[in-house]
Amino acid sequence: QVQMVESGGGLVQAGGSLRLSCAASGSIFSISDMGWYRQAPGSQHELVATVTSGGSTNYADSVKGRFTISRDNAKNTVYLQMNSLKPEDTAVYYCNAHNYILSPRDYWGQGTQVTVSS
């Protein structure tokens, strides 16, 4: 069974920081590109950041310079360090594992709420 467990969300004031964690099953983590997506109230589901199995990263323009995605393969965990948070970062953040071998190719976490107050 594939398990994706997210943590680290919460309430923070603008300018503050949070670190999200997503621990995935070892059976899929090592073969997957990992990513963070978010959905704000009344907004579309959007990409935040991705890191490939090889370590290459990609960020949405809105978070470049503020967020950092990383992965610890020994712990089967992907992180999203969020600095200089803004109210517009408020959303439910979802962890994603995308692989090229298994079916389905995408696995999702349950989501963790991030709320940034003014």
C-alpha cells in the first residue's frame, strides 16, 4: 500500500516561515519525482514546486526566491521550506509523487492547511 503523509502546516503571520514535510512509501519514493501543489479557496489547483528523482528542481514564479523544495532519499521524505510567507500563499498544500513505472502514475497526500495572516 502506498502511503503519503503530510505535516507542517499551520497558521503564521506574513513574513514568517513554515516547513512542510511529506513522508512517502519507500516503494515509490525512490522512483518518483516529488512535488508540492496547492489550492486556495476559490482558486485553481496549481503547481508550487517539484524535485525530480535526480534532484532537479522547478518552482512556480510566484514562489521563486522564497520557497525551497528538497528531498531526503534516506528518509523517503520531501520538504517544502517556505520563507517570507504572504497572505496569498494561504492554501491547502498537497504532496505529489509522480512515477513512470507504476499505475497509477500519480499518488497524492491528503493535504495540509497553510494560513498566512496579514
